[in-house]
Amino acid sequence: GFDSVFFSCIYWNFSFGSSSKLHNGVSGIPLKTLGKAPFSVKKRDATVAAKLKKGKKHDYPWPADPDPNVKGGVLTHLSHFKPLKEKQKPVTLDFEKPLVEIEKKMIDVRRMANETGLDFSDQIILLENKYQQALKDLYRHLTPIQRVHIARHPNRPTFLDHIFSITDKFVELHGDRSGYDDPAIVTGIGTIDDRRYMFIGQQKGRNTKENIHRNFGMPTPHGYRKALRMMYYADHHGFPIVTFIDTPGAYADLKSEELGQGEAIAHNLRTMFGLKVPIVSIVIGEGGSGGALAIGCANKLLMLENAVFYVASPEACAAILWKTAKASPKV
């Protein structure tokens, strides 16, 4: 812990003394005698009151007894991305509700079989086959807006979920060297089969608290400048660059515009066209407009199943064309 000292109640009292006369009914110093009038300042002692306030101890992610054989190397203890203490709640999309109804029937039949001791195996097998067939039919004929909803699924694996699954070691690198570190973009060096890569990706949260911290995966100019710094670093050392795209778009608030959001994106686009190292970009969820392109100008662009890449979101297009975001399924 550390102590902070706050100074308050500092009073400086000055007393100005001078001779004055009543001149034309006004109390003051005549102008002709102003230069000759004695002017004295009496300074009193300053009063200082100090109050000690005890601060909180900094919570470092490094454990008291780190395991040197942990997957990803001992430096992974420095990462704030830890397994969730509570399991993520299942989220059912609107078009998946028919599947939920079949699942409920299966649960009810199994419970009845356990309570009565009767054999309901034929009914259970019938429901399981019905569920599998409904699942295939549903995901075989997805509409575009349904694919968008799957790409935005709250429980979809994030950038760091993929990174810690595919790398042997990963060390996160922070900061844009201008005093900022945008948590919506994560960068770092990772190894796969003893070869080093520079990984850059947009990170969404796994729950409400993380989403607020990560700004729902919407980077500010600081995030794109951090990514740019890492691209220069990778190009200098000859590390191939792998970017993971998962963002609704660049953060479009007033502060980001004042800090040069458009300039930061344009600078990244121009730089990525001129890098000597190979670049591979993977859309793992949502690829929203220029916010995705700022780390997506690559030699090879890949997309996971049910991922999306668009110029503007369906809701934004519907608001322009039909004056309401509710018309997004028409897009």
C-alpha cells in the first residue's frame, strides 16, 4: 500500500495598510499623492492542514507461487485474461427456440423414466433423432440476419480464447507509446511450433463487466495506433502478422473523432499495404466496416463459419433505407 498526502485549508491573509483622506466625500488616496503614499504588506503565516489517507494495495495478476510448467509459459500469469469464476449462462437466439422445446421434452421424458422406473427409451431415441434433424435443417437454411446474430453470440469464443488455444506461448504487449493502452485491441508475440508470430486482435468481453472494460470490442484511435506500433515491430524483426477481427466497428464517439479516428484507420491501411512480412487476417465473429479493415488489409483473408464482414451493420442500413432499425431482416 501507499499513503497519499492531501494538503488543504491553506490560507494566505494579506493586510494592506496605507494612509487615506476624505477627498470630495470619497474615502481613498488622492491621485497626486498616490506615488508618495506609503504602501506596506503584512504577511501572516500560512496555515497548513495535512490529512493522511491510506490507499488500496495494487492487485497484481502474478500469483504467490507461479507454476513454471503452465501452458503458454510462466509469463501468461501476467495476463488479466483468466478463466471465468462462473460458467457463462446459455443464450438462446430467437430462431433456436424450436430446438429448446424439443430439449425440454427430452428432459421431461428422462425425469419421468427415473421417477416411475418405466422404459421410455423408444420415446427418448425418437426425440433425439427429431432434435438432430431439426438442428441440421435449421443451420442448413440460415438467413443472412440469423448469421449476423450467430456472429454476435455472447458466448462465441473471443480473440484471447483462440490465442491461448493455438499458441504454445503468448506474451501480451501493451501501449501505443503515447500514454494510452486501449483494451479493445490486444497485441502480443506468440509461438506455434517454435516459430514466433505477432498476433493482433479485437477483444470482446465474456460478460458485462469485461464488455464494459473492453468497450464491447470497439477500438479507439489509441488501439489502432497500438496495433500500428506492433506492425512496425513485427516488420522490423521479421515476424509474420496474424490479425483476428471481431468488432461492430470503430468507436464513434466525439472524443475518438477529436483524437483522429479516421486518420488512425487510414494510417493503418496505408502501412499494411507496404509491410514486407506476410499478413493473415481471420474474421472470427463480426467484421464491422473500417474498424475491421484497420487490421484487415492482409495477404490472405479467412473467415470462420457464420462470421460476417460488412460495410455497415444491417441495423444502420435499415435505418438509412427504411428509417427504422427494425427492418434489418430485409437487408
